[in-house]
Amino acid sequence: MIRTAAFQPKEGAVAVGLPSGEADVLHAPQIFQTESGQPEALDQSVVVPGEVFHLSDQDFSKKSDKKSHRERVGKAAKQVADCLQERQYAVIDNFISADDVGRIRADVDKLEAFYEPSEIWVGKQAAAGAQVRMPSVRGDKVLWMCGFHPDPGVWTNVDGSSRNDDYSQDPGSRERALEPCSRQVRETLQNGGVAKVSKQWQHRSIRELLSRMDRLVLGMLRSRVSRLAKLGHRSDSMLAVYPGDMTRFQKHIDNTAGDGRRLTCLCYFNPSWQAGDGGELVVHPPGVDRPISVPPLGGRLALFFSDVVPHEVLPTAVHRYSVNLWFYDEVERASAIRSAKELGHVGGSFGKTSEKEQREAQTFLALLLTSQATLDTLLPAAEKLSGAAREIAGAVVGGSGSAFMEGMRQLTESSLAELRRNLSTMGGDGSGDTTRYIH
């Protein structure tokens, strides 16, 4: 699930069934099974140089120099905005310096032991489904970092302002902490398992990067790109690594259910990446004949619209590091939360299911997606489910608990294979309708 600052899942909660909190209206990406055409190389003429974003006008003493710097920042921001408007994606090189990449990698290396295998969403809609690990579809490992969120009201017209708090927040001077969302990881860090430092200083290099990304998106692009005009808050940050071994992420769209995510931002920390290492981001902008390959160079920032741009990560031969953020359209986000509440998906009967019942449903759904499981093993497993777990499983595939059981009894080998395919591709290409299998 995509986490937010305002609404955090309870510690140990399972991302399955209908959500018990507003954060759970959001969900993991949904997958395309279709093969992609050979991507073409990124056109370097549309890549925006990012060195201008390294400095604040506070780094200049003369008013004329401050003015010149703001003009250069504004020009670069306009280039990024124009790319998003025209191409639906944008790329900035050297958004952070080589030294910054090195510092972030050193910070990330202390946390990598706590990364966990990622999951994909299996479900009929954003408000009902389960997170299931499918390494053949998505092979990265991730660590969610909670906290250090911007105040959307602060980041307004920053390239035209000389106020320090508009342009050059110093993370080290503020009380906001950035910490792993997992309580277990936090406790390990606090007990000196990896690094015992104050919250004020902890993960400072990552916080400085997040602050720069926030300034760019909320302070410069929101006013220049029509589709970003209603941006408000963003997700927590997701640290990700593809650990080599040709791990990949199949072609998918981040937001296929109107969950509020409007802009996806990724910054890469791979200083020694070279051709042949793999792991290129491939974007498939609508209306373009051939997809575009974006190598994950250290310091590079990639941005694209979360709800309309299919994308994938090619098989990766070496470790590939990044941080991901999603910025929300406030109108769509509020509508998603309101719809979930009206349907009883937030605080309704499913929200009151126990963790045991949620895990029971998740375990069954994972078994359902396992190719080794047969009808002879699936039906007895379904019959052993509690009533609440059956209702969750039914909601995932678009029916009630009783309809779910009746459908399970009527499954054939061919319809089971197609059900599995559609469960793992829901929303990706519009064909994720499972109601014809579970009546």
C-alpha cells in the first residue's frame, strides 16, 4: 500500500480485505501481461540539466546574483513542466550531485538489511484486495520511510521568492524526523543495531533529497502543469533496491483506480551504472509508437503521471537503488476516501475483521495464485476459511462470501488459470473482470 502521513496503518496490519483506515484506499501497482516493443534510447535533448537546483538564492550575497539564480531556476522548472505537459514524463540529470549520491548510498547501506520483498495488489478495486508477493512480476525489495512531510502551503512560487523558508529548508534545523515505518526496524536502530543517532540528524542525506523533490514538485511544477494544479500532500518515501539476479517489474500503471496519485517521482543512487547492467526504467507514454528507455543513472530524477503512463523496470543484473514518491491530487484523493467510506470500506464491517482473519484470507489468496495449487487442494482450503475470510476473498474478486464459495466449486482448470491471470493483471489493461469466474 502507499502510506500517508495523516493516516498510518496500525502496526502489524495486513494489507488484505477492505481497508480499516483512509490510507488503505491506495494500493500497489497493477500489472500488464502484454509484451512491450523494443524501447528507444532517451533523447538527451529533452533531458533537463539539474545543477541549478543544487543552490538556493541564499547562497548568493548580491541581489543581482539572487535574481539571476531565480531566473535560471524558473527556466529549468519551465523545461520540466513543458516536458510533462507535452510528453507526460520528464527527466532531470544531476538533480543531486555525485557527492550527494555517495552520501545517500552510505545512508541507504545502513538500512538495506531491513528491506523486504515488495508485493503487488490483487483485487477488483482500490478498496478491496490483498498484497501478494510475486517475484516473477515484481522483484524489488523496499523499505517505507515515515515522516518528514512538507507543508503544502509553504511551497508556493519558490523560484520567485527570496525567503529562506520558501526555498532552503534545512532538515537539520527542524523537529520533523524521517524514520522507517516499521516499529521493529525503528527499535533495532534505536538500540544500536545499525546506527544509534538522534532523530534530528538521522537519515539527513535522504531528508535533504526529499526536501528538494518537494520544492520542485509543490513549489515549481504545481503552478506550471495543469494536471498538477490540485496537488497537495504526498506519500511517505519508499526506498527500493533491485538486488540483481535479473529481477524486474513488469509493465504497469501506478494508479488505475482513481486513488489520488497523480505524479510519480523517482531519484536514482547508482553512481557506477553502465550499459549492460540493466534495470532501465521504460516509460510507455500514450500515443507514442515506441517506449522510452531511461537508464537509472546516479543523481537522475524521473517524473511521470501516475495514472496514465504505463512503465516497467527491465531485468537488472546489478543492485539498483532509488527512492520513490507519489504526489496526490487532493480532489481525486478526497473522492476516493469519501467513496470508500460510503461503501463501508473505511470503518465498515470489513474494517472490523481481526488480523487473524485478514491473514487467513491473504494466505488463501496467495495459494490461489500459486501455479502448483490444484483444484483438489484449493477447494478444501476455501471450505476451511472462516466466514469473515470468505467475505474478504469474495470482495477481492467481486462477489459475496457465499458467491465466492459457489464459484470455487464450479471452477475448472481452464477457468482457474484465467482467474489467476486476471487477478494479477487487474486494472492494467482493462480486462481484470473476475466476476465471470466467481458468481
